[in-house]
Amino acid sequence: MTFGIAMEEIARGDFSCTYGVQLATLAGETVIALALTEPGAGSDAASLECRAEPAGDDYVITGEKSGISLG
């Protein structure tokens, strides 16, 4: 119930801002960012070229993104 009320109130000002509330509710205390869109592929997930490869305790990211939601 609380989630629904929060979504409605935030959407009054800007519906796109509800995206962050939705993701936070699904993931608890974890913050989620979505990096799908690429210059050559748009949002076609099958055509994505960007990769995150493990490198020890970190990751090396290769490629380019044109939009990252909540990043």
C-alpha cells in the first residue's frame, strides 16, 4: 500500500521519477542502474557490444552507452 501511494504522489510531479522508486522497492537497500541503450544498437539487447569483464576484484568495461537510467 505504501509503495502505491508513494508512486502516485511522485508521479504527480513527474512520472519518469517513479522509476527509481520502483527499482528501490524491488531491490531493498541495493541501488539499481540500467545501462541498456547504445549508439549503434539502441535498446536492442541482442545487439549490445559493451562488456564488463572481471579483472581481479574489479571489472573492466569496454564499449559505449548513450543512456543510463539511475546511473
